[in-house]
Amino acid sequence: MLFLVRMDVHIPHDLPADQANEIKAREKAYSQDLQRDGRWPHIWRVVGEYANYSVFDVASNDELHQLLQGLPLFPFMKISVTPLARHPSAI
């Protein structure tokens, strides 16, 4: 199942820089593991924002929910999910 996911990150300004950097490092490692195993095949930065659009390829809604909750930055994110279906005009 394919999902388009927008993630907007809002790290509190009063979070100590070393703590924020540690969370970001864990986030990068986690996301790259999911990219390598094929469940996160696409990620694009939104220009001028601390946000991204990503495509996830997972077996179920529950799997996507579990992966998103596992993101180290999850507590600081606003996430919107759009399920995708193949368009009949796609080649």
C-alpha cells in the first residue's frame, strides 16, 4: 500500500541544542534504515520549510502508523497521510 505523507517538524526553541541534535541523528538513522529496506522509497524536502513529503510502501495502515510513531521526531511533528491508488491513466 502506498501513502503520501507530509511531515512538518516543530522542535521547541527551548530544547537544548545537544538534545535536538541527538534526536535528529537518531531520526536520520531510523529513516535511512526504512529507505534501505524499501518501506520509505521517496523523501523530498519542502523548500523553505522544516517539512518533507514522503512516500511509504507498507503492508497496512497499522504498519504505517507504527513506523511514523517510531520516528524520534514524532513528538514534534504534525503529520498528514494520504492513501494512494494507481491512476488509470498512468503508464
